[in-house]
Amino acid sequence: MNALIIEDDPSFAERMRCSVERLGETWQAILFRTAGEALDYLDNPSHQVDLGLVDLGLPDQSGIEVIARIKSRFPDIPTMVVSIASTERSVIAAIRAGARGYVLKDDPSTQITDALSQTLQGNYPISPALARYLFKLAGSSEPLEGMAELTPKELELLRHLSRGRSYAEAARAMGVAVSTVQTHIRNLYRKLDVHSQVQAVTKAQGRGLI
């Protein structure tokens, strides 16, 4: 059983590895320090992942992209965020990308191990300090369906656009044709109910998607 750990802090990566090993002898931790390394690993069809532990504040890009890729390739495996990031935007974006749990790095080690076990049992553990965001989200009157429908590629494009990149630059970074980017844009306009690139980015940021 392979547990994918994406964490750039060596000391905390070791702490997470120990938490995985407490799950049992059948578990093996595979560590990466950047999102890019993890995405390359996930792109290899011969690699199997049974559990994901992802930090959000990675040196090259957000761990949200890794969560979305794991969800895309292994839709049935649990992925949990273990991060210092505790903002409402971070929590909601991670859950919408596919995370099934969210604990903070300053939570006790025993609590992190327990959260891993709960995730594998089909539960959705979250640090008590963050639970208020879920209640706020549940009580929101704003429709959520459109946000849940965004694909990993659409989310990736939104992040490129939020950094001021042109369609051509975004296409090169994503490894697709400009026409594909234009198709994604049309879908984003429809799903987010907007009529411009600025509106799309602003609305996505306001909803914690990017």
C-alpha cells in the first residue's frame, strides 16, 4: 500500500512518514518535496497510490493541484491535507479539489495518525479549529453546484490567468493547444456565470477555488 506524501519540510515529512508507518506493515511512504515531482509520479500509469497526504504551501505551486490530480486518477482513494494553512479559502478549495480530510501541522501527532485511520475508514476528519468553515459553507445561500463541476484543467487555467498569463502562455504551461484553452474558457464562463476573464478569476478567488 503506497501513501504519497508531498511535504517540503524535511522534519515534518519524517513525522508524516512515521504516522503512515503506524497504520501497519503493509504501508509504504513515498515522499516528494514539490508538487511538480508528485505530478510527474502521478502521470506514470504504472504507479499506484492508495493514500495521499498533501501540504498546500509547496515551493513550486499549490498542493491543490496535486489533490485534484490524485482525485482525477484515483477517484476512490482518500487524500488528506496536513498543512499550516488554515484560512477559509484554503480549507474550502482543498475540499472542492477532492480532499477528504484536513488537519493542521500543529495538531498532536496522535491526532494526525488517528485522522489517517479515519480517512481510510471512509470518514472525513477535520481539525476542530477549521470546522466552523464547513458550517459556514453549509449555511451559505449561494449555489455550489457550478463550483463542484470545474475540472482540474479548468482550475489550472484559472490559476494561470490569475497570474496574468495570456491564453498562449497558459496553453504552453498546460501542454495543450490554444484552441483547447479557449474551450476551457467558454466552459468556465458558463459554469461560473460570468462574461469576462477578469470576472471569472475574481469569482473563482472569491469562492476559494484558486
